[in-house]
Amino acid sequence: MSPRKAQIDDPTAPDADDETALLPADEQEDDDADIVEDTAAPEMAALWDRGGRDTEGLAGAELIQALVKRLPNSPGVYRMMNEAGDVLYVGKARSLKKRVTNYAQGRFHTNRIGRMVRETAAMEFVVTRTEIEALLLEANLIKRLRPRFNVLMRDDKSFPYILITNDGLAPGIFKHRGARSRKGDYFGPFASAGAVGRTINALQRAFLLRSCTDSMFESRTRPCLLYQIKRCSGPCTGEISAEGYAELVSEAKDFLSGRSQKVKGEISAAMQDASEQLDFERAAIYRDRLAALSHVQSHQGINPQSVEEADVFAIHQDGGQSCIEVFFFRTGQNWGNRAYFPKADPALEPAEVLGAFLAQFYDDKPCPRLLLLSHAVEDQELLAEALATRAGRKVTISVPSRGEKKDLVAHAVQNAREALGRRLAETSTQAVLLEGLAKTFGLATTPRRIEVYDNSHIMGTNAVGAMIVAGPEGFAKNQYRKFNIRSETITPGDDFGMMREVMERRFSRLVKEHGEEPTPQAEHDDAMPAWPDLILIDGGQGQMSAVRSILDELGISDKVAAVGVAKGVDRDAGRERFFAKGRDPFMLPPRDPVLYFIQRLRDEAHRFAIGSHRARRKKEMTRNPLDEIAGIGPTRKRALLHHFGTAKAVSRAALADLRAVEGVSESLAKQIYDHFHDNG
């Protein structure tokens, strides 16, 4: 469903049949200056992004009035942008002309829309074949461009899934998160990695599928421990026939696809048959499998009897914020829940926020057959049709009024209310702490972005610098960064040198990407700014000297407040000394809430730095020498290890022995041999 070109009449063009060709919005983001050249009207095509000759110098409602004249009565998507080219709002319309005309009239129901129109300096349009296409394109653009005046999902972390592979080897069952690049069937989503782990653990007992890595599977010569404790059927060593294992895989897929009653009925019948034949050992195996399936369907609390597959959405608003609680039900069981706090104008009604949220939520996720909502949303039938088009099957959206489904929604509403209450309490506390921090360090304004830096290494090896970020809503983990120390001139263990490298890389890039001046933010814009208001360094005067030298070199020392946090006497928490520019080192009272807050920030930076260091060290320890040879991929590496046993044996092998390995040519064998032998 690709958008088609918009055909727009240009009153300034000599030929009324001339067409203006517009790029799809997703292509325009990559290079907003590129406009498709139309040979019939090249001048108009080149001017379209600026609105044309008749709109030069116009803005706000006047600009929109001029643009409306050229819009068709067709479905499509529009973008409103400010003078800097930032996208303010993305919307879809059944009729672009009618929808945009509403903005041109200058009568606005809310201050938000009025402010948005006044800031509009340019608009772009994409005509689509159907309103469904417009809805799907709108959701995609909102998620990618994150316009300030749209309802935005704040937390869009990928969900974990269960993957049953299908890539040549005996299928295995695994936890999966991220791009679906591996061949197989994906089941989910689950609300958390813990829920996936518990479910896989039970499914292993029920279906005896392997969970080992492919390399381990191929190298086994006898069954592993999982086979001994009846968590795997042993396909690696032929303990089960290929046909028997395929049947187990099929049953697992049926169960995860919602046909749980069918699977349990078949296993129950097999158990009964084995019992009648007095094969009590086989009957006990089926009994244990049934018990494992019952455990899967009972261990997560609410498990509806009348709902096999559904997502439940409930919204609650309070204190100018919204919380949307989502429950996932698959195979008649609760696969967990997650709370979202979308960015939305406080004036928006719950149904408006929920409707905008749903389209974005399923932009990159599979949709179940049933959605249960706490509020009826605008264009509910259109949304259901759009989701059905994407899923390739019918999708029903309803607001239940009675029965078990209504109880599920009521339970979700209660969870949304409690989650928002906790968030409001935490936000209030965080605001007080940030105000106290500004007062303590003499900041001009309450900080909206705090960056905390720390280093981690062992005797200078695998050195890593870490940056964590905090703001009004707590830790912003999607903003965390780690820096693998690269400089070869730094003496191992030189903390000052490492901090100097981290600062130089961080702020050089910041200046390059966001300019030398922090961009002022409007009061209603609560997005995390790119420039920090305060940086905290885990260290004393020496560390601060390294930091300030870099800030001075970049010419930004007066734009960023930097404070060093040195551990107290005997490294006792509560006796930290602070080093700030223009002040003597000082301490805070032992029970000062701001001191506790700073300790939390420092401890989080320390945790992240140590974790990053350990991950790098583990990678270094497990690195295989064969990985350093060009042309050695996973297949050839596996063949070499199967032939010789270890990488060390490969390094000692003669050229003739290397040539004997399947898949290793004469030239590659010589390359491998030369890698391990110094012929100079």
C-alpha cells in the first residue's frame, strides 16, 4: 500500500493540467530538499516545499488558507512544520481539503491547536489511495518523526517473544527480542523477559523441545543434562525420531497459536490410551506434560475462560497526565501487562489519547484478533479495518459492557489508576530534588538533563567510560552511552586520561550534531534536551581539571555546569566532597535529601560502568582467534572446530591438514596458516 502522488492544481501555472509530484513523507525525511521533478511543471515542483510563489512570507492561518486552494478532496497525510523545519504535527484525513480548511478558518477549540497553527511555516502533503493507507502512514510518521503536538508513545521498547526456529536444524524454542531476522515462528508479545522465561521453562517440560545453541546441538555426541531431567527429547543424538520430534514441534505451535484445548485433548487421549494398554510409564510422561501445560495457564493470575487471544487497553487521566495499561492474553492465559505514559496535551479527552496511541502501538507489532478498550475511540471501525489489513485476518475492537470481558477491562483500569498514582508521586518527589540540586550548585534553572560520568577498568585493561542520564522523570535509560577507551597513548590505569577522552568524544559530537548553543525549549515541551544542564563527574580535583580543559578547548565551559563528586574520607557514603567552578570544595549535611539523590545518581553511573566493563571483558575472553581471519564465517569456523577440536589445534595444523577441511580452499588454507605463523 504505497502512497501515490498528489495531483494539485497550481493557480500560478500556465497550464491547469500541470501536476505537482510530491515525495512520500518517509523519503522526504532523509532529504527534505529533494522534490520529485515533474517535467510538466518543474518550477512548481521545486517550490512546493516552500509553499509556492503565492505563499512566500506567509505563516500560520494565512499560509494554510493559501495552500488549501490546491488540495484535492482525497484521503492523505499532512505535516505541519515550523520555520526551522521541525515537524510540529502529523495528521491524516479522509479529505485533505476539508480537514486542512478547518485549520485555515482560525477558529480553534483548544489553545494547543491555536499554538500549533501559529507556529506553522510550511506544510507537506501525501495523497493515499484509501483512508486506511492514510491511517497507517500517519502512525508510522508519528513514531519516526515524534512531532511535538501529536500524542506520542514515550516507552517503545521492543517486546520479548517466543521463537520456534525453522532454519534447517531440529527446531528449538528460544526467547527473542528485536528484529525478526531468524527463520521461524514468533509468538507473543510478552510483557517482560521474565514472563517469557517462565513460559519457556514450562513449555520445555510439556513439549520437550531443545533450547541449546546450534553449535552445541551439532557437536553433541551424547544427550545433555536437559534430556536426563526430562526437559528435552534429545533430537541432537537421535533419542527421538525426526517424525516424533516434528509432532512435538507441531503441538507446541498449536498451543502457542491459541489451540490449547485441542492440544490438551490430544495429550489426554494419548494418556488414556497408554493407560488402557497398561503402558504406565508412557502414561506418566503424558500426565507430566498435561501438568506442565496447566501450569503455563495458571501461574499468572487472571486467566479468562472466554478470551483466548486479546489485548486489553485501559486509560486513566489525572494531574495532567495519562496512563494506558495494556494486558496481553494469549492461549487463554495472561502473558503480562505494561503501563505506558504517552505524551499528550492535558486538554485531550481519554478517548482521543487512546485512539492515537493504538495506531502507533501496532505500527511494528502483530495484532491479536480482539482488542478490548475502556473507551470508544474515534474511527474505531477504520482502525479495526486497518489493523486487519496489516494482519491479514479479521480484527475486532470493542468496548465490553458486561460479562468477563468487562471485568478484564475494569481490572486494567484499576491497574492504570494505580500506576499513574505511583508515577505522580515519584514525579513530585523528583521535581523537589531537582529544585534542591539547582539551589545547592547555584544553577540558573532547574536542570532538565543531568549527565553523570564514571570509568571502569581492571589495571587499565578493557577500560570503559560510562554516561547515565537523569531528568524530571527519573533515569532516562535510552539516553545512556558507553565509551570504549580507544587511545593508545593513555597509560593503563590513567583515570584522568580516560575521562579526558570521554569528555572530548561526547561534547565534540554534541557540538557537531546540535550546535554550540543549547536550544531553548518551550515550556510545554517536556522532551529530554540534547544539552545537559549539569554534568556530575565521579572524581575529585584531578578529574575536574581534565574535564574543564576539554570544555575550555571546545569553548563551552560557560554553557555547561560541571561538578566533581569525590568519595569521602575512608570512602564513606555521606562524606562526599564536591568540586564546583568558582567555589572551594564543600560537603553537604549527612541527611540532606539532595545528597542522597546525588549518591543514587553516582551509584547508577557506577553500576552501568561496571556492567559495560564486564561485558567488554567477557567478550574479550570469549573471542576466538579464528574470528580475526578474513573470510572465516560461522560455517567455516564450525567446520574447522569440528575437524580439529579447538582453535589452538587449528593454529598448529599443517597446511595440508587445513586443505583437508571441507569448505576450505587452498588459498584460504594458506591464509589461515599464515595468520598463525610468522613467515617474516
